[in-house]
Amino acid sequence: MNGRPFCSPIQHISTLGKFIRKVILYPTVAASFALASAAYAQMNIEDLAQAVASGDVEIMSITGNGGSSGPVLEGYLLNKSLVSRNLDVRLGTPLFFKNKGVGQNMIATQIYQRDLSYMSDGENSFITLGPNERLSIMLIAYCVDFYKENPSGDDSFSITGIPSNLIDIARKISAYEGANPSRDVTLSAQLALWKAQGISLKEIRERFPFGPADETEMRAILRTSE
């Protein structure tokens, strides 16, 4: 630690705020509803963790960008197969990114293209990887370690299993995000992750100001059924 508060409110608000995701309708607007429905009936949308476990997709060169929560991890996806892959933007199985040094560890719950764009048919939200494509991505993620600094471009990460004490809260955050896709729950989700680890709200508030509405939503996340 260098003595600077882990996450200053100015940095939190300016870096994160309400991040804007760009929706690309698929197929094109000119396509008929019948054709669109038929296309999606045949489309296989995968969870990122399953695609990685299969060996067909690789997550590469993940670094931080200075933020604590929200769109704060950047990197690449590589499709090592000869077929296109459609990946759900919500990670049904959240991913744990372990810092290769002594810095901040992260939990990711969503994935988008680097500019936060994704594809949608009105029901499914996903990103597409063409055969052998290398795609720039942005991960929606949260700081695990309350007393460590935000990850920067100098940090690098490897994917490991989520520690047992974090599995429940990681799944709750992912489930709450999935049930509330139009809400920005970034701050509340970060509070829930720290509270679940036993950090008191008093201590959190000293470093990371939040309001009554944030606390209420945090408690809703903690009560979420997976």
C-alpha cells in the first residue's frame, strides 16, 4: 500500500458511473421476425467458462485500467476453433482473476467487446467470435481485496478457481445482474462482495462513500437466490 485510499470516490464516479453498453441488433432490422426467430432457434449461446474449459476459447493478456468495479479489466479472447462461437455476456459461472504479482484480485461477472458493444435479439445478449478470431474485450469485474489498490495496466492476471469463501457471493452478484439487466448495480455489487467477506459498512464507508439506496440494493444482492 502507498497510503492512498484504496478507491477514492472521485475515481469511482468518473471511471465507472453508469457505463453505456452498445446493442447491435442481430439479424439486421430489415430481417423479418420469423427469420430472426428461426436463426436464434438454431444458435448455440455458450457460457464463457464452459468455452474456456473446452479448450476452444482462450482468455489472453488481461490487465486492469485503474478502476475498482465495473468495466475495469481489458484483454482478448481467442477462438481456437474453426467455427463461430456465441458467448453469453453474463457469466453464468463467474471467473476469478488472480493477480500474478501481489496486487488486487478480481471477480468477473460479464463480458463485452472492448467498446462495450454486444449482440441482441431482444431476449439473448451475447458477443460473437468468428473462426480463429482474436477479439478485444472488456470484463465487468469487482475488486476482491478491500485493502489493495485498484488494478492498473501494469497488473496481469491468470484464471484460477474461485476461492471457496467467495463462490456464493460471486454467484449471487451474477444472478442479480442477470435479473436486473437494465440497472447499474456496480456500486451495490462491490459493497456486497466486501460485506460478504466481513468488512464492516462503517469501514467501507470511510474509504468508499455510498448512500442508503446503495445499501438497500446491496442487501438485496446478499439475499439473492442463485
